Amino acid sequence: MASVVEYKGLRAGYHCGYCDSEEGKASCGMWAHSMTAQDYQDLIDRGWRRSGKYVYKPVMNQTCCPQYTIRCRPLQFQPSKSHKKVLKKMLKFLAKGEISKGNCEDEPMEPTTEDAVAGDFALINKLDIQCDLTTLSDDLRESLESEEKQKRKSSKREESSELIQSQDIEEKLGSGEPSRSVKVHTVPKPGKGADLSKPPCRKAKEIRKERKRLKLMQQNRAGELEGLQAQCEPPSSSSPPKAKSNQPKSLEDLIFESLPENASHKLEVRLVPVSFEDPEFKSSFSQSFSLYVKYQMAIHQDPPDECGKTEFTRFLCSSPLEAETSPNGPDCGYGSFHQQYWLDGKIIAVGVIDILPYCVSSVYLYYDPDYSFLSLGVYSALREIAFTRQLHEKTSQLSYYYMGFYIHSCPKMKYKGQYRPSDLLCPETYVWVPIEQCLPSLDNSKYCRFNQDPEAVDEGRSKEPDRLQVFYKKAIMPYGVYKKQQKDPREEATVLQYASLVGQACSERMLLFRN
């Protein structure tokens, strides 16, 4: 199985949802008819990102709001104070049905509702979306259509032909960026005084102080006892637990803390492959879709006709990634998945993720607005980090959590930098640099080369473009052979631009469709 892509070229001078510039954005894109997990992994490690089957890369030194690929290192991740608060809030809700009133002053910063309309959506406009299967040669179209038929037995045929949508819809759905869009309730709900949110926070603080004081007293007493025991007898076997009690709780301890038998609620997280052939995906599709409609209408004020089944399927169920399994890979395999959060038998949130050879990549999250008080954006990110750690146990090289793009010039998009330790991708040499080292440079300039070595170059760059693989007139051939048949001088410029963006390894593996 090979990746088949159709390069759409550079698009510059269009509207930016981050800074509202009318003509500031610039990016390159391609339509991926199919893609292997390894090829997509290599592409995101060169600054690409998918939205449905459209894969795009911002032109970093031209675009008004540079978008830096960000990844978290889950193996070293320690939840912050505010992350712990979100996890404890969920545990309290599940155990006793408690709903926290208002936001405490140290509540984690969450993206606001505007975030989900602030992504790279304008990129996928009517022209981009027209790379329907009809633009392919008959032979490729037939083979791809037969694959589509098998995959979409249960989906309506008109869905694949309705690819042209209004720019308005594309602006809201066209990008997996940003992946988190949780509504922040800063305004108290009707009937509740604004000051009601403060006492619980103060009380919680006092309780924490009291607990700390008691813990210190216990530790001192234990120390005194231990001293006496040492004089009389060998140390007792009860000392290891004492050492353990001093260690901070791990992320897993906080997520999977055991609940009482009479717990008020039950939460279950299910991983479902994105495939209409999967019985679980098929049986939950209608509930998942209804939740998406409710989310779009409440959070983004979308009219019902703009969040139909076609849009939902294209952007959140359609993926170029083919399901793959490997003997050393995770049990669930590689590909695109929906992580469904079932509360008392009902889906309340869905995290769209890609599982790739070295990472879990977060694509999007939609949730039930009635449960905004649970900070589901932060909660799902922490669950996805824990999930990455779980996959790493079986597949040692799978050890990163990709959060999409970090946009330093956009204040409401900086929240991704709170999941530490994390790295940003150097836009020139494609090496990862710890975010702490990047921030001072980003404070001075929107666009930065993070690699401090002035001699360093892009090691994965296209060095032999003639070896690039082209799919042309029913045949696969190296670019060196293909270019001899071409008379259009623009063709060479386009192919070389594509080669420089995808790098040598991908250019030799992926098939570049030329019409």
C-alpha cells in the first residue's frame, strides 16, 4: 500500500482567523487519497497537518500568524496544580455527583469559544475542495471509487459528490486546529450570585493547608518513632509505604482513582476505529453525530444546515490514513480513531485522534455543552497523554503527544504550551527544541528559527528530486523519467516545490499524482 497525493500548490493572501487579517495567510496543500501512518508521521515532523483528507503546511516566514508544530513528552509529564484540579473535579462529580460552582482563580486556562473558528479553515475553500475524485484520470478514479464503495457501504452516495461547501462552513470545520475548544463559564449562571464562586475556592485552600499541616505532623511523629525503633529493633516492614506517601500522585493515580461502589456516575472511555465497517463505530454514529450538531450549534452558533452529516463525515470521519497493524505496534493498530467518553451510557465527548508510529496526534474535540463545567478540553488532553503512556508500554518508540499547532502571536492559542515538557519544531531544520528555549525568541519575533546552530541544515531535504515517485497515465515512474515527457516549464517548478516541502524520504515513498 502506497500513499497517493495530489499537490495543490501555494495559496497566499487569504483571511486569517487568528488575527483577522484579510490577506495575511499563506500555506501549501495537497489532497491525500490514501496515506500510510509512517508517511503522515514524517509529514507532521516537517510541519504538515491534516484536515479530513486535506493535508496542509503553513508557509512560516510569510504567513501572518506562524503555526509551530508542538508536541508534549508524556513520559516526563507531571500534571500541574490546575490539571490536578480538573481531574479531582471529575472524580468528585463521578463519586458524589458534585458540580463545582464557578471557576477558581487558578482554574486552568482554557481556549475560548472563538478558538474553534480561528484555525486554518479559510485554507480549504471552494477551489481546494474541488479536488474531487473527478479530477483524477479514469483509471485511478475507478480504483479509488471501488475502495470508497467498500468503505462506505452504509453511507449515502451523494456525500462524496457534495464536496463544494460555502467558505463559512469550511472556516468552522476545515481544520483540526485548534484541537481544544472548551467554553469558559466566567459569567455565573442565572440565579447564582457572582460571589458564590469564591467561598468554595477559599474553603478548598484552607482544607489543603490543614491537610498539609497534618501530614507534616504525621511525618515528624513517624520520624521520632523510627528513631526509637532503630535503637531497639531492625526497621519494620511498614517503612516503604511511608516513603511512598511522600511521592506526588501520578497522572494515572488521579485519573483511575477507585470510586465507591455507590458512585453517582460511571464514565467509560472507548477507542473506536474511524470506519463504517467497524460495528461499534457504525452503531454509535448517529449518537456521535447528534452530539457534534449540538456542539456546533451551541459553541459556534452554526445554523443546522451548516452542520450536516456530510460535513461531519468529511472532516471528522474521513481520513486518508489506512488502518495498519504491526507485530511491534499497539494492539489497536495505527490509523484514525474516535475516543468516545460515555457517561452513564451516553456519549458526552469525542476526541478525534490519529495513532502514528511515534505519537498520538490530537485532531479535534467536540463535547456536550451541558457538561462544560467538567473542563472536558483539559480533561480529554490529560486522558490522551495517559493513553500515549499506555501505548508506549507495548510500543516503546510511540512516546509523544502532538497537540497540533502552537501560535505564540495569538494569546488565546498559547494554552497548549502549558502541557510540559514540550517541544516546538524548528521551521527551517525540522529539529525539536524545548519550548522554554523558544519563548524568548518568539517574544521578539513572530517567525523564528529555533535551531541555534547556524551551520545546521534540513537533513531530510530533497537531495535527489529525480527519484521522486510520480503516478502518471496508469504507470508509476521516477520524476527523472516523467520530466522528459513534459513541455510545460511550470510543471517542474510545482514538482520541485512539492519535493522540498515533503522531503526526500516521503517523495520517494508517496505517489505524486499528475494529470
